[in-house]
Amino acid sequence: MNKKYLLLAGIAISLGIGILFMPEKNTEKQVQPEQLLAAINDPSRFLSTDDITDRLVKKDPALMLIDVRPATQFSAFSIPGAVNFPIDSLLTASIQDMLNQKEMDKVFFSSSDLTSDQAWIICKRMGLKRIYVLEGGVNKWFNTIVKAVKPAETAPAEAMELYQFRMAACQHFFGSREMGANPVATAEKKEVRVVKKASGDKTGGGC
């Protein structure tokens, strides 16, 4: 069995035990452990960097992109449009109120997948709906969107269209990277028309 799945299963079981000692009003809607374990193994909880980028560019009002890393890491660099709910704050009343917005898709991310998976488990165990994990986290988003690599001339047309989408999205978020400008340090955003025409997962270059 996948080691990551075993780790997440262990976290789910530990969390289930811990929630038993929470006030009754917070445990009324909790998901049963067997349901949680089945959900952990369901790949549909992951959303791709391209899909999330497309929704961010379009300013999708139903998207809540949540960085669960510590505030210091969030301040250093995060995905534009994200909010910061550190994982140790997810069970506080104020954060729970925001996460309980039924009309929102809550998408957790961290540096990779592990911490965001833990955040997803916490919220799933509490019975929250429309929760997801950004596959690969901020590291994959940076490599996919900010450092997109131009495909070979022999690549299919869809690969070039996806590359152009990623380049336009990067410019939308960070402006032009003329003369090696650093997108992490770029605060000013330039409005660019971004059209997503294809999906895929080639990673790597820069806008």
C-alpha cells in the first residue's frame, strides 16, 4: 500500500480520536472514519495547477484558495489571490465560520501535498463540503506557471496552446519578466487576456 496513504490514514485515525473530546456542537456533522479513509483514496479531491490558475485569472467568485503554511512562508511568497489559514488555526471558530461557506470551493495548498492533505482531512472529518487539495502545492504551481518551458517544435498543438496559456497567466500575475526580473518580488500586476485552450501537465521556464 502507498506509504503516503498509510500516513494519511494514521492522521485520520488520530484526528478521529481527538475530535471525540471536542464539544458536542463541533462533532455533530463529523464524517465516520471508514468514510474518511475511502475519501482519502479518491483522486477527485485534487485540482490541477492549470485549473486553479484558470479560475484565478477569471476571478471565479466561488474559489477560496487557502495557503495552510505558516504566516512567515505565506508572506515570503504565495499564489496570487490566496488567503492564509495556517493549519493550526483551522479549528478556531472564526476560521470555521469562513470554511463553512457552502457556496465556496475551498482549495488547500502548502509547499507540496502533505500539510494540505492534513488540512483537508481535518475539514473533511468535520463534515465540511466542497473541499479540495491543490495537487503539488505552491512548488508545483511555481514550476508549472512561473517557470513554464516552451515545448519542442514537434510537440502537439495542444502543448503549445497550454504553454501560451501559462505564459499569459504568469504575465497576468507578475507582469513582464524582461531582463530577468524576479516574479517573486514583482508586486504590480498587468492586465492580460488569458485564454485556456488545453489541459496538461508539462512543467518547467518563465514568463
